Amino acid sequence: MDAHACERVESLQAELERLRKVNENLRFMLQVMHSKCNIIEAHIQEMKLQQVGSNLSQIGPYYTNDIKKIARIEVPIAKASQIVVRTESKDSLVVKDGYQWRKYGQKVTKDNPSPRAYFRCSMAPTGCPVKKKKVQRCLEDNSIVVATYEGEHTHDLNGSLRMSLSSPPITLDLSLSGSIQENKRPPKKNLCKTTTTNSRSLKNVWLH
DNA sequence: CGGATTTGACCTGCGC
DNA sequence: GCGCAGGTCAAATCCG
Ligand SMILES: [Zn+2]
């Protein structure tokens, strides 16, 4: 065996690993782009519906079915924010993001082989209109989780989690809580906090 | 013992 | 109406 061959094999393995990581990042970014596209599509729909609604109201009274439809379609658009989170291949579908959620359901969907989990805020009697939906595993990459939040908390993240900020075994929360504390979710801005595409700091992305 | 999770049952909108 | 697909409820169970 030449040392040449061994060396070449090693370098090729290193290259393979590097490319694997690159591929991982690209998958993540693709997921982010997909989510953004969904959001843009939703906005276009909303604008269309507004136009149609105004036209119809100009023309005259229309049926309550249409009103119900429009309301049902428009309401989820109004209050929905997504976050694309990269986890470290944990099965734990239980998200610890600084708030405390209570899981109330889980269903498998038609298109996604992995189930979708539903959460509610643990402080419902404290007046907290929230609904949370979460689906994981973008069909092959089990390290990507897309969480969709609906509604906003009225309470701060008191009452519980004071996680260590160093390196907890659960991977996906510290950067998230930081973004919550800092970004504070501007109410009507399309700004997405995308962590830089540098090398490893690509963790999660807030979309709105 | 109290709260969270699990998980099948149940409900509801929607298309046929 | 019927059936499907997705969303929610609630009894049972788990876990500290
Ligand atoms: Zn809350």
C-alpha cells in the first residue's frame, strides 16, 4: 500500500465530510427559502382577497359563505409566525424555547411522514391566547424543525425556564430565547433574523 | 398528588 | 350525505 493511496483516501474522507456539512447547510437554507416562499404566497393571497372583498362590497351584498371563507383564510395569515430551527437529531418533539408548552395533540399528515405536534401555552388561565403547531423532518433531513406560532404571549417568560446559556443537552433553545429577548418580534415588519451563513452559526431563523 | 404527555376517539370543514 | 384530512379533547398513563 502506498502512503499515497492512504493519504488520498483520508483527504477524500475529509472532503466528503466537508461536503456533507455543506449539504446540510444548504438543506437548511432551502427549507428557509421554502418557508419564505410560503409566506410570500400567503401575502399575495391576502392581497387578492382584499381586492376581491372590496370589489364584492362595491358590487353589493354577497353570501355569508364568502364572508366565512374570507375570514377563515385571512385570520391565520394575520397572526402566524414561523421559525425554522435546526436541531441536533433529537427525537424530542417537545420544544423548550423559554416558554412552557403543553402538548395537546399529534397527528400524521398526508404529505409529511413525520407527525405534527400541537402545543398550547401552559398558562392558559392567565390569559394567553396562543396556539402552536410544529412539524418536523423536512422529508429527509431529520435535523430541521419548522415551528409555526400563532398568537403572542401576554406574560413574560417568567415562571420557569432559566436555562444555562453554555451548552445544555437540549440543543435548540438558547439561541431562540436570545432572539426572543432581543428581537422582541416587531409587530408588523417583515424582517427575518437570519443568522449569518458563515460556517457553523447557522441555527434558526425567524420568519414573519 | 399534580401536572405533563400519550394516544385513540371525536369533531369539523371541504370536496365529491 | 359520505369520507377524508386535519385539528382538538380527554381518559389513561407517566413522572417528579
Ligand atoms: Zn404564554
